[in-house]
Amino acid sequence: MPEAGNLKNELKTAGNGFFLPDGVILKVSLFLFFWLMSFAAIATASNAEAWQRHRQEVIRSCVQASQLSDAAPVGSAIEFNDDAGYTALLLEGRYRKKNDNKSGGLELCLFDKRTKKAYISDATGLAPESPPQRHKTRMRSL
């Protein structure tokens, strides 16, 4: 019957033909795990930065293409799927007129992700002219 110390050494050398000190496999495994996770963190940060740059580019392009003075985004941009290839952004501002009566307006901007071009259209019809009327429900007494 082999001694306990010899059995331990035989198990360490079994299959691979060389001796590894205690804990080396665990240390190497942990090192590789954290090394790979660092790349995942970098990729995630890069992805978040890329989306931030995209949002800034959409806002800049849409505001530049707008016919409104003091155009500003209303809410967040709406990202269509990659098949459509567009980002939509609603802008509000004042229409430029020759007289002093500048009225407020809305424009819808479609940003083409492929060509990086902004397309503007009047979107005044998207906003309701007055808040929707709520109908009161009356309960009948029995």
C-alpha cells in the first residue's frame, strides 16, 4: 500500500506527467478569469461611450438641420432597430417668421445612422391641441 505522501504526489502528476505545487491551478484560473473580465468591462465602457457619442451626434445634427430657432430635444431619442437604421428625435422651438409673432412648433427629426444625415419634418400634428377630455363616470344608487 502506497504511503499518503506518495499518493498525493502520484495524483498531482497523474495524466499530465509533471508536478504542480499546491494552489497553482487555482491561482492561474483566477488570474485568467479576472484578466478576461477586465476585457469585458472595457468593452462595456466602450459600448456606453459609443452610445453617448451617437446620442450627441443625433442631437447636434438634428438641431443644425432644424428650421426652428432655439431648437431643443423633447424627451429622449427613439432608436429603431438596425434593419431600419434610423433614430427619431422630437424637437421643439419657435418658428422663424418675419413678423415678431413667433409661434412655438415641433419638428420630427429622423437621423440616418448609415449616412449620418438628419431629415426634418413639421410635427405640429403629433401634439394634441388640448388635453384629452376625461369622461366622468357616475355611479347610480340602488
